Amino acid sequence: MRDNGIRLRPWAPADAATLLAAYDGAGMSTERLNGVETVEDAERTIAEWAEDAAADLAYTFAVTDGTDVLGQMRVTTQLRVHQIGWISYWTLEKHRGRGVGSTGLKLLARYCFGELDLFRLETGHRLDNPGSCRVATAAGFLVDGRERQKLLYDGVRYDTETHARLATDPDPA
């Protein structure tokens, strides 16, 4: 999957150090997975992601420019009976604001609709994260609504905004 030099590919064991370093970047504290503290932990996580894909539970991709990892896209398929996927994503700080996230999300949506036979894709973000909102909107995800106090980080509850894109929605420009 490729668009404007950006592509999605499965994470590889060789990416473990990059994944671990990404979790230490600005704005990434809520993205770090529990128990991922070492390169070995990251390697184990990448292997688990491959198992998730083989079991049709979730698909996790590195967003790359062909050389460097720029971010991540993930879709979980737990609501397969309804053809719904939940998407999460992040972009490394040094690559934000360049269209990496929205291009990666467009690529993931095409994959979900074309290869995974999903009909509805959902994503969400904290209201204090306007960058994530811009990524979703630029990738053709429409606002579905606000969920009050949905997330809890460090003892603080956050409202979120949910976005969705349907297989029948037009591709964004």
C-alpha cells in the first residue's frame, strides 16, 4: 500500500528499537503499551501483532517512507459481524504536520474496505488533541459525536470525539 511515497507495511522484528524509541517521543506517553520497556519487549509485541493479523483480530502497520518509520496505523476487527473496525494511529513528532498521518490513514482505510471487507471504520481522539482531529478529517472521517469522560489518563478523565468513515463515503481529495 503506497501513496505519495508513504506506504504501510507490517512491523518487522528489526523495527523493535525504533518502536521503543517512538514511545519515548513527545505526546506518546499514552501510546506506550504496558510491559514494553526493552527492545526484547518490543520484539515480542511485534510478534504478537503478527499473530493478531493471522487470527484476523487486528492489523498493525508501520507507516514508512520506504526507509524510516514515520508512524503507526492499527485497525482492530472485534466487531467483524457488523463489518466495523476501530482505528488508532500515531505519528512521530518530527514527522507531524506533513500529511504522514492522513496519508497513512487513507491507505489503511483503502486496505480495510478492499482487503478486510469492513464497511464502517471508527476512530477517536481526546478533545485536547486537534492534530489527531485534523488527521481523521483529512482522511475523510466525519465527526460522529462526543463521548464524555471516556478516557482516563493519570487520574484525569477526558472527553473524546469520534469520527467514522463508511465504505460508501467518497474518497477524500
